Amino acid sequence: MPWKEFNTIDLRFQFVLDSLQTGVNFTQLCAQYGISTKCGFKWKERFLREGKEGLLDRKKTNKRW
């Protein structure tokens, strides 16, 4: 039996869909996916603003003031 392959974006998308369900405990859901609540809120917010494109990894750049 072959291993099930998951795309990072698909997992993040499934997380967001699960988080939008009524009555879901967000902290427990984040623990189930192995992420922090800060990360979970970031993904959810990006998805609501930008759609599935918001779930893509972003470059980490130095912000100079």
C-alpha cells in the first residue's frame, strides 16, 4: 500500500476549513495539526483575506526601518 502524500497547502487548507466549522475548539484543533495558535490564526486570516493563495509560504526578508 503506497503512502498517502499531502501537499502543505492542502493541509493548511483543510485546517482552515476545519477551523470554520461551528463549535470547533481552535486551540485543540491547532494541537491536532501540530501548530501554534498564533500560526493557526495567521493561516486563517490570510485565507479569509487572500483565498488559497494566502496559504503559500512567504519569503522571510529583513525589514529595515
